[in-house]
Amino acid sequence: MNIAPLSRMARQLIFVCLAVLFSLPTRADVVLNTTRVIYPVPEREVTLALANDEKTQPRLVQAWIDDGRVNVPPDQMRVPFQLSPPVFRLDAGKSQVLRITYTHDDDAGKSPPKDKESLFWLNVLSVPPTPDNAKKQNVLQFAIRTRIKFFLRPEGLAGDPEQAPTQLQWKLASQGAEQVLEAYNPSAYYISLAKVALVAKDQEIQSEAPPMLAPGATERYVLKRSVQPPSGAATVRFTTVNDFGAQVEHTATL
């Protein structure tokens, strides 16, 4: 049987329906009790609690840690951690604790640096059960993947992670036709930024979505509009995310 190709109107209708579907509030699923994990190296293990907020259905859950390469399968990822349990069933309304142990070396015998933090990512994949009527009609299902930052913090690092944002060194620079705020992070800690803005002459000019600053790294934050070079004092107003996921506001002078 030949099937005629979809008309332009039909394709547009499908696109609109999908847009509405993905704009709906997320239904209950497996949730984590934090937005980031800090692993202090002296600790024997760290734990993370998961809960299935779905009221009637279980979930099949797979958890793993990656090194930033999102397309590498979990069984091919070589990281210095053991996670237990890696796969489990989580019944509706129930909780599960993940236990993460640092092994110091990955499978290739490579150790993370001891003079600064290392960044990894914790992944939790939640798969719903197959509906009973799946064989009788087409069913669209979604597996939901949650990915959060996982920081390995070596023992004896200089400085205080809570004070690291205050050490950032800022300057106003040009990048082609754009103006940017440039920040250098001299600390041994990663700094997560939620907001960066230039304040000059009673104006606040926001930047584009600010990337995270690695230890010893420099990043540039493109301003959303240009401003005349300040003749007087100008400041940078920025917001960071601390170890507990709370946002902290800071001000620095250029």
C-alpha cells in the first residue's frame, strides 16, 4: 500500500503538537536530592538519594559517571569511581541511595590531579514500564536522563571554596565588534556562574549565559549590548552557585 507524503500543513500541525507536548510541565519522575555532588577525597564514599515521585508506576533506573563525553556509552566510560547499585528498579513513591566510591585511578591507571578540583558528571536515566496496550496501539514513551555536576575535591587544596569567587580577576575587553567581560580564576576550585553583568553609569548590561570557570582558566562573557568605556568606577555584578546549590551574589571592581 502506498502512503502519500505528508502535506505542508500536516507537517506544520505535527510540529505545533510536538511543541505543545514539550512545553507541558514535566510529569512526576525520579528526582535527585541535590543539584551537584562534592566528593572530598579523604571520604571513603559519598551518597546520593533518589526518589520516584511517580505515584503509581515503578521506574527502571541506570546511574553512571562520565568525564564530560556525553556520547560515550556507560560501559565504555573509564572513570575512577565505583557506583552502587548501577541499575535498579525503583517502585512508585520509594527511595534509593546511590553509593559512590573513589578508586583513585581509572582503568588505564591514570589519576586525577591532586592540586585542583576535577569535574565529572553524574547521570541518572529513568525508564518507564511498557504499557499493557503497547502491542495494540502506538505508544510514545520517554526515558528521562538527569545529569548533574560531580566535583572531585582533593585533600589539602589551598584556599576556601566559598571564597574562591572573591578571587576572580575581571576586566572589560573587546572581541571583534563585541564587548566582553573577561574573568581569570586563580583558585584551585571550579566556579559555577548563574549571572554576570557589567554595572556602569547606573546601567546594568547582562552577559550571555555564563560558562563555568575551571581552576586556572580564563573565560569571556559577551555583553548583550555595548557600552561606552566607563570614565569612572565600573563594577561586575555576578552570581555563583555554591556547594549546596544556593545562589550567592558578588560585586567586584574592574
